[in-house]
Amino acid sequence: MSDSPPVIWICGSGQARRRAAPLIEALNGLGACLFLGDGAQGEVHLDLGAQPDLGLALESCPPGLRPRACLWLGDGHEPPPAGLTSLPCPVLGLGGEAPEGRLPSEPWPAAQALGQALEQGLRLPWMAGVQVNVPLRDLLGQYRHLVGSHPLNPEVGIDHQALDTLGPADLRQASAMLAGRRVSAHLPFGDLVPGSPDPQVAALAGGRLMAAGQWALELGAVQAVLHLGFEPRLHQDAQPYAQRLAATLAPLARLLADGGCRLVMENTFELEPSPLLLCRQALAQASGVEVGFCLDVGHASCFSRTGLSAWWRALSPHLGEMHLHDNDGLGDQHLPPGQGRVDWAFLAQELAALPQAPILTLEPHAEPHLWASLRALENLWGRPGQAWAIDGSGGPVLT
């Protein structure tokens, strides 16, 4: 463990830093203060330009300069920088409201409160209640420290690159890292068409998915997510596609079920729910095991021609998982909840009516969006302790 003092990011204009000089002096000894802001307004350690973005700063900063706390010197006159919710640490404001609250105005009480935040670290109540997508290669690589230092529950992405470059030793290492966590898996999907009319294409898809399914079991996954590979403009008639998919994937469904892992089908490019309904029914009949759905609310927003309420009515009777991200309806942007057009109030209402909620999975495509997503869920849906409890195998369940 490093003996280096914790890093405190301080963000604000030169004028705001001068006003906050007594507090900054009181922070001496608590940690190493790193000043971020517009270099044109005063001397800073990291010049973020005229439009500061703390999320971008996090993505580009060396590991040794990652913040353990952030102080925003807002006084009601200066707009907050972008990315205040995007940091993996408590973010507190002086003179302005910040994600984790506002510090007292007096220097010493403010320094004490910041010191307590440093000791406690970031406490995001939804962290224990959701899965977070992490490609297997990144779990063992660039996100190893991130997963190791936070109690995240990964949805491990097993893609073709992982299948072709990793081996038994890597799987053992990943399994050790994931011990004690709730794990789900995302099976490979790139160019895989398990319902293809070409038998060799379907067989190739089935083989890749079987290999990934075996890895999911070795990682201890309780659920595995599958894309249909159905392209409406190409395949058109979903009924024969569903029958071919079922013949290809019945061994996979049985393999996973025998290992205690449920298979769920995710909506992707389907324009409306019927292809998923047909594929689920055909696969359940062919395999003799229960198969569920994963409702990806972002995909429903940007790829389909069907409203969210219709997707919910169709998939909720067999809903095993939801992928939570947002977009503007024009592209699959994977924004934090609340930053696009997805109706999060509708989802909260419908989730509350379920006797057993699905696994909830965040799918950020950048680390800052992970922290913004966890904060957003609390803002949009409240603290899970108020309406939810976390069970030991699935996701939140109603209390």
C-alpha cells in the first residue's frame, strides 16, 4: 500500500482560490492539494482551459494523481465545471452545492469535514446493487486496479479477442479477483448469427458462444447475456430465424442451466419485441430450460421503432436483466442515466411493481460515466435502502 499522501483536487477560478485561502491552508497535512482550472485565471497544476471537464481530467491523469477527494470552490457566481459527478471520490463544495454536499463556511470545520470524507471514501449506495460491464481483458488489464479497489460487481464481457488471446491461467486469475462478488457475463456478439440460414455460419456462432458459456461458468456467473444476431433488414421473417437459433443454442442453454447460470436474450437492432419473443419461446422449448430477457433501455431508445412501454409489456414477464444507459435517440451513446431521453421515472414505477426485480447492469463506455451513472441512479430513483434490498444472488428485490 502506498505511503503517499492522498491527493485532493481543488477546482475553481483564481479569484475563488484566493477567497478560499484560509481553508486551503487548513488542509495542510490532510493531503496533497492539486489545483485544477483555467490557467488564464491563475496558476494551476493542471490547466483545463476555459471549459473545465473533470471527467476528461480523470481519464488522462496518471494513477498517482487520482483524487481521493475533490473540493469545488463554487460561490454561486461561477458555474460548476463539467464532470463534477464523474469522479471516484467524494466531491464537496465550498459556497456551492456539490454531489456529496457543501462544506461549512468556516475554515477549520470545513477542513475537518473534508478530512472525514477522505477517511470514509466514496459511498454510493447503488454500487452494491448493480453490475458494471467490464471486458475480461480489461479486468485483467487497465481496470484491474479499479475493480480491485472498489466493491464493484462485474458483468464480464467475453469477446472474441478474449477467447483467442487468454487461457486457463488468465481465467484462474480472473476467478480469484471475482471471488465473493456477484458476477454476470456478456457473451460475444460481433458478427455472430446463431440463427443464420447458412448452417456453417450458425455452427460457427454456436461454437463461439459455447466456448464463452463455459468460461462464464468458470468465472462463477449467475447470468449470461446473449444477442440474437437478428438483423431485420436481412433476416425479415423472425419465425424461421427463431427455429434455427433454437437448434444452434439449445446445448448452450442446457450447459449454462446445469451450471446454475441463467441465459437471457438482449434486444439490440430489433425494431419491435416479436423476434425476441419468438426466439425465447423456441429456445426454451428446444432446450427444456427457462430462458429470459435482458431489456436494454438504451437500445430500445435508439434502434427500435417501438416505445419503451411496449418493450416493457412484452419482456417484463420473463425479465432477468436490464442494461441501464441513455442516449438522445439518434445513436447508441451509452450516456449516464438522465443525460438522454430514456424515461427513468416510468422504469422506476414499473420496477417497483415487480415481485422480483431483474439484475440491473450499468454499461458505461468510459470510467467517468460509471461514477456519474451511480450518482444518477440515486438522484433518479432514490437510495436503494429506501425501497430496495439487495439479495445474495440476483439484483435488488422489493421490501
